[in-house]
Amino acid sequence: MTRHHAGLLDRVTAMLRPGADPPPAEHEEPEPPDPAVAAAVEDRLERLEALVEGLQDAVYRNARHQDERIEELQRRTEPDELARTLSADARRRGL
């Protein structure tokens, strides 16, 4: 058994003995935040929220633009529209 394992075994055995002292608390009460630090964090959070909202708006506008382009391409490749376009092109070229 390694030294690490032996130390771990000793700690576990000591904790399981009747009347053993409870292990020390790992988490103490947090200190109240410094008001200046809290204000700086809030300001930063507000700026980040504004950036995220701007990014969401840009993504939405881009998606709308792409949807419009796709709809236009679909309209232009409908059989009736395609036939009209090809016929007009043939007349213009004298075919």
C-alpha cells in the first residue's frame, strides 16, 4: 500500500470511530462582495447583454435575408417561370 493510500485509510478510519470529531468544514460563509467590484461586474454584464442582443439581431436579419434569397430562387426555378424565361431568352436571341 502506498503512503497516499495509507494516509487516506487512516483518515477514513478516524472518521468512522465512535466519538470522532467531525471533519472541518470545507466551505465557510462567503465574504460580502466589494460594492465597487459588484458594480463593475454589473456594468460588464450589461455590456455583454447588449452585445448578445446585437448579435441575435444580426443573426435574425441574416436568416431573413437568406430566406428571401431562397424563396426568390425557388420562384425562378418553378416550371412555369422557367419556361417563360427560356422562351423569352430564345426570342431575344432569335432562336
